[in-house]
Amino acid sequence: MLLLLLATFVFVSCNDGASLQRYFVDNQESKNFITQDVPISMLKIDESELTEEQKEAYHSVKRLNFLGYKTNETDSETLEIELAKIKTILSHEKYNDLAEFSDRGNKVVVKYLGNDEEADEVVVFGSSKEMGFGIVRVLGDGMSPDKMVTLISVLQKSNMDEDQVHDIINFFK
């Protein structure tokens, strides 16, 4: 009886439906997708110009996982299917809204997993009908959702080391 109870618990706790992590794994080698772990060091941020809050947020980030999907004229239907999958995952109640904005004509949504004091994961999802979409999972320790919002504005202005993300940039060309 105890074994049956334990097996049921493990099965239920592992099966919470579609997850962003599962979506990354399922599509990492699929056609029109690219994945890459991006080091936080590639952002080339001048820390001397950061506020204490921004520095704390920056240092709480450990790594970035990127998944991109490139569309073309012949697969707009596939783009819509993949966008629907991502939107379904991100609409789950476990994802909290953090920010939403447009950047260079692309829609960007930022959500997080966790509570108001600490985010376990921050998700940045950007999409464009002309190019496709990209998802960045921001992973770290002690990430504060409020401080991450201030960091986003700094990241938008940062000089990215394009050598580090050469494959991603070329993928979307």
C-alpha cells in the first residue's frame, strides 16, 4: 500500500502538463529551432553605471537558456501552432506577469515563476510574425521580480558581445 501511495505521488508530482523546460527539450533539435546557453558575461554591462538594486539583480542571474524559432513565408501555420503552444504554457497560473512591451516592433512578454520576493525563473518571450520567436529562461539564485524589472531596461541598452551569440544572430537572418 505504501509503495502504491509513493508511486502515485511521484507520478502526480512529475506530471503537471506542458512545461517550458519540456518544450525546450522537445524542440532543441527540431527543424527551424535553435537552442543555446548564453553566458551572462556576454552582456558587457558597465557595472559602475548600475544602481545597487540593478547590481544585485545582475549578480543574481547565473545563466540564460535561449530557444528560437525561425519562420519563413511557407510555414506561417507552423509558427501559429508553436506560438499557441508557448502562449498556453505561459498562461498557466504558475507564471506571474512581470512586464510587457514592444521593442523594435516586436512584442515582448516577461513572466516569472516564484513569489513576490523571489523568482525561481524569469521568462522573456519575444515574437515577430516576420522572424519567428525567441524565449529566454533566466535562471539564478535570489532573483527579485521587482529588481529584474529595473535590470530589463539596462539589458535593452547593453552592448551585447555578438561573437557570443553569433549562431543566434545568423539563425534569424
